[in-house]
Amino acid sequence: MTEIEYFLCMTTSNSEEEVKRIKNIVLTKRLAACINVIRDVESTYHCRGEIKQEIEFIMLFKTKKYLLEKLKREVLVVHSYDIPEFIVLPITDGGLHYFNWIDREVLSEHEVND
């Protein structure tokens, strides 16, 4: 079985400024090749015994396995939520040209280990 190399990570925020800050940090450090932002997502959730609802942004990061921990750390350090969401999903199939593009745009494994 082939080891999965590519991943889609997700977090949410209710602040456009926070989204911009996270995008700038992650892309400047080349921890993801691409970040998609989906606006105006209605989130309903349990919090401290109540059901809450708010409008959020979803951020989707395309990255590689060896960058996951660094990406998670950078996002969670900046995030304002008490319990921020950070979910990692494996990408099990996709276009070879797209994967090659991700390889070129993120830090190389050699750069991470230096």
C-alpha cells in the first residue's frame, strides 16, 4: 500500500482579519501550496451546555505529510478560539499535475529538516 503524501487540512474562524493573518503566515512560510477560503458558513455547535450558532469562514489548506505538524502549530498559535478546529484529511487520489505543483510550492522536506 502506498503511503499518503498529500493532505487537506481545515480550520474555521469568525474573523476575516484572523483568516488573513493565518493565510499570510502559512503561505509566507510555504507550509501549504494553496488555501481556499469559504465565506458565510453557518456553524451550529454545542458550547458550555448551550447550542450556539454563528457565521464563519472555512479555510482549506493543501499540503504534504511532512508539513502537517508545522502547519498545525502555526495555525493554532495564531487562532483566537479557545478550542480551534484543525482537521486533517488524506488526499487519496487526484491529478498528477496538481500534486507536482504542490511539491514545487511548499517547503521541501530537506528545508524542513534544516
